[in-house]
Amino acid sequence: MKIAIVWYGRMWKYVEEYAIKRWHEVSIIIDPVKWNSIQDLKNTHFDVIIEFSVPTAAIENMNFYAENNMKVVMATTWWYDKVEDIKPIFRKHTSSALLWSSNFSVWVHLFWKMIENASIIMNKFNDYDVFWHEFHHNKKADSPSGTAITTAEIILKNIDRKETLVTEELSHRPIKPEELHFSSTRWWSIPWTHSVYFDSVFDTIKIEHTARTREWFALWSVVCAEWLKDKTWYFEIWDFVKDIV
């Protein structure tokens, strides 16, 4: 398979490394800041794009990919408010394909499944409150993370007593019973740790996932590209996970 990598950031070397380890070829690395633009993709032979960029670039790029019948694994986070705008574009251009996720670790998706099942159970027990905290290294740009936002959506969907997500500091007022508080710490080189707590006056139940290296996300983005290669349409990561679990 021939892969195009978009954006010269911290992830591209890992993506390139794992693409080569899995016997693929990197056709081109696009970086508009340094030497080229996505327009160069029109003159390059490749099967799938893997993009780890920034939200503002991702939206514009996805429109370009769809209109030019390209296939992309979109690993950029924090553009989710535009998902409903992006879906019909890839469904209209029927030779294009998009697979996106807020987190490209398959094991995080198993973690989310555990959170979903736990939330369904804990919805029956009003004595338990629920909250989240995450730790990330100090180079991470978004806070809360895309993983946090997806986790919050799962909890809000399945616990009726929680209606609103709150991510800011609550030093100026008490939290309301219907609010779901997600807090974040950015600290040096700490492993990325995501923790959900179900807490009562009697005990605390904790579900936690810790990731030690960003290489894991690069590997799974390549595996997702392999899955997407012969497909068209709009896909979310669960479409991929259902095929392998």
C-alpha cells in the first residue's frame, strides 16, 4: 500500500516508521509550513492519507480530499463540532472515504466500551456520583483531550442524572448535581492517564487507562489505513473496531 502523510508534526516519523515496518511505502509527506501543500497530492500516487494536523487545517483538508475522491484516516482532534458538515461531503463523493476517531488506540475503544457498560449499570444507583480526571504531558495542545470529550458523551448518554459537561475550574461555585465534571492536568512527561470515578459515601469505583507512548496511535492509524484502502463512504472508528473485536 502507498501512504501519504499530511502534516510535519510530532507523529509523522512514527507513522512513517510503522508504515515501513508493515511493508508499505510512504509516497509523500505534506507540510504546507515547510515545503509543500495538499495540492501536491493531485500529482502523487497513493492509496490512503494519514493526517495528524490541527483542527483548522483538518476541516479544509477533508473538503479537499472528498472533492478529489481521496481516502483519509483523520487522526486530528477537536473538529468534532463540524462532523455533521463533513458526513454528507464524503457520502456525496462516493469514491472518497473517511475514517476518523478522537483516539486511535483500539484499546482506548475497549476502555470506552467498559465505561459505557459501567454507566448503564450505575445509572440505576443514584447514590453514586461520577467524574473524570486526565493527566497528559505538557506539550499536549488541547484540554480536555479528544478522549475526554468522547468519554463524556458516553457518560451523558447513559447516566440520566447527568445533563451537562463542565470542564472549567469550579473555584467560584459548587458543582450542580446534574453537571458532569471533567478536569485535566498537563504535567511534564507523565504518561497519558484517563480515569473515570464512580463515587459514593461508602466506596469509590475507578476505571483507568494509561498510555505510555504516542507510537501506539501511529501504529493503529496505519492499521486503520489498511482497513480503509478498499472502502468508500464515511466511517467512524467503531466501524473498524467491530471488524476486529
